[in-house]
Amino acid sequence: MLPGVARVNWTMKRYLYALCCKLNVRVKAGATAVVMGKLLDKRLTGDKETVTKVSDKKTRWAARLDSARLLMIMFGTSEMRQQFVLATQPLTMAQLDNRIDKTDADKYWCAVVKQFSDPKVLAPIVVKHKGVQSYCREELSTLYRRPAGRGVLQQQWCNMRKAYEASDELAWWRASGQGNPNFYPNFCRNNAVHVLLFYIFRDAKDNGEADLELCAMSLIEPSEQVCKILRLIKNIKNFAL
């Protein structure tokens, strides 16, 4: 079966590689048994497409091409925003003990994954500020480009949230004291994703859903009471030195 290879050294990968050589199926060095099996299957089933790649390279995440689709699926409808708020709530003892039913977080992210990975699902960018809406639609895309699992989407959301919270433009806008959402883009450095996220939260607040931003962010501006405590701790440390 495998010329020049002792029977004790036979492996599925070597066997498939020998079949590929016999059938003139081109593969590159390092191809896995799964990849070679797919190539052989296409050849044997009469697929006319010539496959020369060793592996199916996954389309990488692109902020301008994928982030807006994720955000609009997560927060584009009132129903999804409400589910997100529920998904961020701490689990009760009953929910922790119940290992059968899905948690609100499981249900929410399953819905997000299903919609994000469905080419038929459209997620147009919609915000109340028409100028911002036009800008985001020009800079970002919500067209289907690639499927993604829960882990990938959660990690990308976490990255976006952290980058937005720690961004200079958000700190500058808050420090300016203007408080007018129309001025936020003036502080941005060509980051349409942050602009879209900012106005998603602003629109939710205008719709009476202020808890959305509170649940989404972890570094929300501390209250005056917290600021006093932090200043007191700083003064105590300075005095101790």
C-alpha cells in the first residue's frame, strides 16, 4: 500500500498523501489529513474546481468590514438591546444550580452568532443623527463576509469595548464639559467604529434605555462619591510618603 514505508509506520496522513500522488492531486507540504481528504473527495466527486491550497485560509477579522455588522446585530433592535442587558446580569443561585436551561447570556450570544453568520441577515447602520449615519455608512460595512463563532465575536466585542472606553477621544470629549453628543466626532481621529458605538449608546439613552451603556461599559465615569474616595486615598498615600 505505501511503498518504502514499514507497515508499523502507516498513518492516515501518509495513506492519503499516497492517494493524492497517485491521482495527481496537488498538495503542498504540511497539508493535514483533513485537507487532503477534502481534495480527494472533490476529485472523486467530479468537482471541476481546481484546488491547490493546502488549507482553507480563514478570512481574518477586519474592523472596518466586520465590526459594524457585529454592533448593529448586537444593538440594532430594541429586542437585542434588552436581551443584552439581561445577559450582563449576575446569575442567581437557582441559575447556577440549573445546568440544563441556557442562561440569558447563552441565549443572547447564540442569537448574535446565528445572525452574524447568516448571509441573508442584513444589518444596516441606523442612528438618529443623519450626518453620522452617512459618515458611518461610507466608512464601515455591514455586509456578510465571514462566519464566526461565539468566542470570536465575544473577543471582538471585548476588544472594541475596551478600546472605546480607554480612547483619548472619549476622555477629551468628557473633559471638554460640552456634553453635547453632536461634538463627539470633533474629538475622533478617523475612528468610525467608536463614533458608531458612541451614537448607539446615545440613541439608546434617548429611547429610555440608559442602562445599555451602563451594562456594556466597565469604566464608566465614576460618581462624585467615588471620586472623593479616590482623592482621599491618594492624599493618604502622599501624606504617608
